[in-house]
Amino acid sequence: MTPFLFRKFLWVPFWTLFKKEVIRFLKVWMHTVLAPVLTGGLYLFVFGEALSKHLPVYEGVTYTAFIIPGLIMMTVLQNAFSNTASSLIQSKISGNLVFILLPAIPGPQVAAAYIGASFVRSALAGAGLYLLCSWWASPPMREPELLIAFGFFGAAIMAALGLITALWAEKYDQMGAVMNFVIMPLTFLSGVFYSVDSLPPFWQAASRLNPFYYLVDGFRQGFFGSGDTNTTLSLLIVAATALAVTAAAVVLLVKGWKIRT
């Protein structure tokens, strides 16, 4: 096989599965894109009005503007997880996943297609929420490269975690349990609605054990140019986490963990 044909052989399966996944969530865009945007806007309205005069934030930054980056990152994380987890577990339960893995499609390509589609959904939801939030406040994008970097790593972590969850889960209830008892608590404890520096020392130390904290804080630094943690440290932590979780997802998918039984 010539190098050109080999590259084409590798590209076509990835693009086909990626396109299928994008079309899948776009067919129900009101549920997959619009609903998270409206939910984020509701969070902004409720928390922005209720806590704007009670929680300290950065000097010269309103509380409403402060929580917008956190809400966008929360939306990106939840949508990246939901996209891969819901799609893969649906294919797994219905038996379609076996037919995806049976052809000569390398496992890394399958994982890349699912994760890539999650990037698209997360980006659409995050951008939509930013546009909606601009009605209340429009925080400046002082370091857009940080927005791209932390958004990319956040989506990669959660999309890969969604793959692992879907491979492990045997029914939808188990996937929902991971979302409700793992993802949501870690998200709310990551500093979305408050500055971690305002917490007592014990809870500050506990928050810094949460990888979501570095995603939210780094993303917020992309808007305001300052945060609670060193930017380089945050990037190293989230990049290492993304690499580890993605590698684990690819290995489990290649081995057919809990699929080929």
C-alpha cells in the first residue's frame, strides 16, 4: 500500500465517524446546544443577582463578569462529557458499537472521532453562552491563547472521561450517577462561583486537589489576565491530566474493555 493510500485509509474512517457524531448531536441541537446555553444563562441570572454583593472577587471586576468564565468552562466540561458518554453508551447498549469496532478502524481513530465531535459541541455551547452572557456583562479577553488552551484541555479530559464512563457503564443510570455524584460536585467545587482565595486555608488546599479548579482558574485568567494560581502550573496539570485520561480511554477502547465479553 502506497503512503498516500495508507494516509487516506487512516483518514476516511476517522472523518466518517466524526461527521456521523456531529450530525447526531446537531439533529437534536435544541437539547444538545441550546439547553446548556439557557441553563448557563439561568445560573448567571440567579447567582449574579443573589450573590453579587456578598462574595469578594477581583478588584475592578464585577461579580457577574467574574462568574461568566467559570460558567462557560462548566458548560464546556459537561457537554464534552455528555456527548461522548451518551453516544457511546447508546451504541453499546443497542449493539452498534461492535459494528464500529469490527472493521479495520484503529481504536485511536474511534476515540479521536468521538472526542473531536465533543470539541465541536463544547465550542458551540460555550460560544453560545458567551454571547448570551454578553447581555449582562462582557468580560475582556486579555489572553485568548489561554482560553483556547484551557478550553481544549478541558474538553479533551471530559470527552475521554465520558468514553471511559460509557465503556464501564452497563445502563444509563450508571452514567447519570457519575455525572450527578462526581462531575457536578467537582465542577461546583472548582471555583466557578467564587474565588478559592476567599476560602479558609483547609478548603483552599482541598480545592487545589481538584483538577477542575485549574481549568476554571486558567480559563478565567484568559479573560482577566490574573487568577489564583500560576498559569504555567495550571497548564502543566491540565495537560498531564488530559494526556493520562485520553491514553487510558484509547487503551480501554482498543482492548474492548467490557465490550468483547
